[in-house]
Amino acid sequence: MLQIRDGLLLEDPVLGKYCNTASPPPLQTTGPTAWIHFHSDFTVSDRGFHITYTTSPSDPGCGGTFTDSEGILISPNWPNDYAHNRQCFYLITLPPGEQVALNFTNMDLENHSDCSFDYVEVRDGRMETDLLIGKYCGSTLPAPIRSSSNSLWIRFKSDSSVSRAGFRAAYSIACGGILSGTGVFRSPYHPNPYPYNKVCEWVINQQEGYVVTLNFLSFDVEGGSCSFDFVEVRDGPSPSSTLLGKFCGDQIPPRLQSTQESMYIQFSTDSSVNNHGFEAAYDSAIEGCGDTLTSPSGTITSPGHPTNYPHGANCTWYISVLPGNLIRLVFDSFNLEYHANCNYDYLEVYDGTGTTGNKTGRYCGRSVPPSITSADNQMTLLFVTDSSLSGEGFSASYVSINASTDCGESFSSPTGTFTSPSYPNNYPNSRDCTYKIIVQLNMQIMLNFTSFELEGTPPFCSFDFVEIRDGGYETSPLIGKFCGSQRPPVVVSHSNRLWIRFHSDPSITSHGFIAHWDGTQTGCGGTLTTASGGLSSPNYPLPYHPNAECYWNIKTSQGSQVQLSFSSFHLESSSSCSYDYLAVHDGNSSSAPELARLCGTELPRPINSSSNQLYIKLRTDSSVNTGGFIAFYNTKCHNIIISHQHQGVIESLNFPNNYPDNSLCSWTVQASSGNTINYTFTAFQLEDTYNCNFDYIKVQIYTQFYHITLRTN
């Protein structure tokens, strides 16, 4: 076998490959070198070959190897007629990872139905055996060609008869195009410097009902006023669509999202500076699913809210406000499929511009998350749903706050929770946050820290600390200044206001705190109707008033019971508790059976009612007054036995408001011998599932009693 290449390299074009006894036609190289390879095997041998060669001036434009980012290819002697019996090979090779764009500007070759005489042949690669893109002749311009790799192989061949003007074609490094689905695109030559005087246009199209998301992974484009080199992104399929942003410099642009199913991107460079360019990832998102928010305030809702969100959603919201500001996120409503670890449907909140930042929390179920304050000027929300249950979703609002002067918040709801910035992650340095709690007039506030870890050692607390004042102002009486890892005691205000300050210095940080408040109790007595809460003696923790008489009526869900427990107790002591005392009655008045009469300093044991009500009376005389008491109550709804009652009502916890997550309630209703039991549901609304695996009521009927179980997730 005899093989001849147009050059000295293995990758140079093959001019011919010959065997047997037929004499090959004359060959001509496009340059000053040729590579001739003769191979024989170990069997039959023959006379071989004899070659003569001569040199002649090369035809201008007949083949060559092209490695510049752009160039021109012409047939020999163009624009004059090409010579007969010519074979020219053109090899365009760009850096790995790039593609070649080839556009014919002139075409005039001898015409034939299958281009057998004179023709231009284009192949997608470096060799004659690579995929054929097209074989062209006549005067019709071929359509623009784009390689799938970094090379194009082109052959021009003429026979011995007709000749014409030939062809002219321009090539360049390819960029731009029509994209869809998910992928990555980049500037030409990235991460190396991009070429001069280049315009690249991409259009990303997604299916109906979806929008386009764009996330820049790297960015380095000549800076300034973005009038020289720039990237322009538009909300739609054309250069006239609404501008989303025009970017240059070395700062990575924010995540961008269209409002429709198309996005247009243009990259333009001039003839001067060339930087490293960019790389960007694109994806689709459900319409209304995710966004990039840069306004100082705004609203975020799950797709379809307040109707049920879709299955299989993966939505990301990026919030970015001006440097020097923080973001406060407050949830207005929240209802996602529940799971103990939030593995099914969930919302995650992160500090920063992506899910690689500090995760503030993962939330699901019906419990409204606490308000969240970012550690910097950026926050990310990720909403993920699975293929099964769905709920109404969530609604939240955010506002930009000044990091140096506006850390903290004012609360006016009867109960709630607040945390240190970035909790449960470490709080940032140099923060000074003020929290104000204001509830209804004539109410008191009980403040309870359930987690607490700050720099410092009590009682000095000169570095990081929480300061609590009994009132609504910085000048209100100081209750205490707390630091370290020991939780502050339960605090009860004397009025309807509390002022709390959190301070961190420039050095060490820690996990911070989470605090709950309850502003549903009055200073002396009142009616308490929440599923759980607290009460205390007037003026607590200071001595209670003389000659006081206070009455509390605790009333929870019908069919359940109340448990009362004490965390502090100190009343004037007497043998029969006849001076100062606390009386607890099993019902709704002082005529109900007395469960306990308490005084002295011994902490009472928990007290349980037989119904859904407790009546509590505090009576003090005119002499000794001590520290008083603080008590908490909660609703018991498990293993409740209701017997020998002619009629009654059973309610879920908090009815008619939403029942809590993770509750298990069970009631057994017994009738007297010989009687039956009838029951009717007058209201019913539980989480809806195909087989009632999550929230459900189970009713078991026996001869003289029936058993009801309510479970929520």
C-alpha cells in the first residue's frame, strides 16, 4: 500500500492511497512538502513503484492549514477561473473546545446533479473519513456550516473540462446559537482571552409554562461604562426584548430569570482590550418559581399561591440589596407537606448568593418560620417539592435594613419567636440589634430563652450580651444583662412592653439565641384560651402586692385536659394556707372541686384537670408578700377517658384555628351499660392524602364505648 499526504504530519490531508497495478493520476501538493508512506506485509511481493516529481509555483488559494480565529478560503486563482485537474485540501483547526463557523460568500463551480465533476466537499473533523457535511457545486450558496468539534476538513476538486470562478468562504470561531433545557455556554476561547471585534448571540428557549434562569459561573469582561466589551441579557427572544442587564468588569452578575419562556444574550467585543470572558449555566424553572430580587423590599410566594403548589418544583429566589444593608425575611403564611426531617417538600434559607452559603434553616409543615435576618446583603431561598402531596405553600415579604443602625425588629403579635442574626449559625461581628415587643394594653409579656450561647462570662458581659429592659425604651428599668452559655431566667414584664438589645463585638462569635414570648396574660388574672401558655403573680419576679385577689380561667379545646406546672413558687407560708395562697379548681369557677391550695416555698407537683378548664385564684393578705410564682400550662389530649356523660364535644387542639404539627390525641368515650353512642362531625378539615398516611382520625367502635385517635404530622 502506498499513501501520500499533503504535508509532513500524520494529521495532514491524504492526497491518495494506492495498491494493485493501475497507475495513479498526477498529484499536486498545496505546499512545499509531501509525505510518502509505503507498506508491505509478510506474504506476496511485487515489482513496486517508481515516482518522478517536479516543483512548480503553488496555486494561490489551493488549500492550506488555518489556525487563526478567523480567515478566508478561496479556490485557486479566485476570482479568476480555477485550473483543470486540481485537488486542494483546506484544514481549519481552532483550540480544543471551540467550533468553526463557515460561510460561503461566493460559489461558481461546474454544475452537476450529484456534483461529480467539480465540487467543494466539507467534512466535520480533521480527516477525509470524518462525517460528510455536504458536497457542493453550481452557483447556489451553501447554508452556513458549524462544526461539532474544533476542526473542518474541506476539499476542492476540479476535472479536466469546464472551469469557473470557483468559491470564496469566510470562517470564524463559532459562538452563539439556539439553546434549550439545561446546559453551559461561554465566551470564545474561555478561560483564555476572547477574540477582538466579535458579536455572539444566544437565544435560550424553554417549553411552555417555564422560564429561563441564567447563572454566571465566571466573569471577566473589559470594564468601564460597558460601551466597549459587554454582555447584554434580555427578557425575551430578540435584541428588542426588555433589557434585564448589561454587564462588564470582573464582578459576577446576579442570577437572572426571564418572565417568559425565552431569553436573549449578546456578547460584544471591540478591537482593544480582551479579557478572559465568561461562563454561564442556564436552566428552566416553573413560571413564578424563583426570581432575582434587587429592590429594597418585595414579596415572595410559592408557585400558584394561595392555591396548591405544583409537584416536582425546584425554585430558587436570590435576594440582593445594597452593600451595607441586611435582609429581613418575614413569613405571612406557611403550609407545606410535613416530614420529621423535611425530606419531601421544604423551603431552605441561606445566607449569600447560593446554596453553598450558611443554611439558616429548612422548613416544612404548618408552623410559620420565625423572621430571619441575613448576615450580609444577600439571601437565597430554595423551594423543593416531591411528586406526592402539596399544600397552599407560603407567602413571605422581605425588606432591606441598614446593617449598622437597623438590626432588630418590633413585634406586636400576642406570641412569637425571634433569634439572633443568622441563628442557628454563628451571629456576625459588630452587630447592635434592638427588639421591641408590644402587646395589648393590660397584658404582660413572658419571655423565655430556649437556646442561648454568647461570648463572655457572667456577670461582666462586656463583649457580647443580651440586655433586657422592663418597658419599651432604652431608658426603661434594667431587668438583666446576659452572656455565656447559661440561659437567662424566664422574664415577665410589668407592662405590655419589653425592650431587648443584642450586642456583638468585633472578635469572637457564637451560635446566639432563640427566644419565645407570650403576651396573653394579664397582670392579675384573665382568661387564657391558647393550647399552652404561662401565668405569673403580679409584679413577678418582685414581691406580689398585698390584699390582691386574682382569677385566671384556663380554657382549652373541648374533650382535652389541662396540665399546670410551676417553675418558681414562693408564697407566704402557713399550716393551712389561710394567709397568702393559690387555689386551683377543676372547672371554670371557684365552686368547682378544689384540686390544690398552695403556699410556702416548695415547688408544687404538676396538676391535671379532669376537663378542658382550670380555675386559679391567688389571694394575698395585708402582711407578708414574697416573690410569687410563675407557672406554665399545656393541653393534654392523649389517652383521655370520657365516661358516663350523656353528651359532649371533642375538638382538635386550637380549634377552630389550625391544629399543631406532630400531635397524637386519643379519646375513649364510654356509655352506661345498655346504652349506645351516637357521634356527628360538625366541622372537619384535615390534610388530604390518598390513604390518610399523614393527618387522620381513626374511630374504633366497641360494645359500650368508642375510641377516637387523631394523629398529625
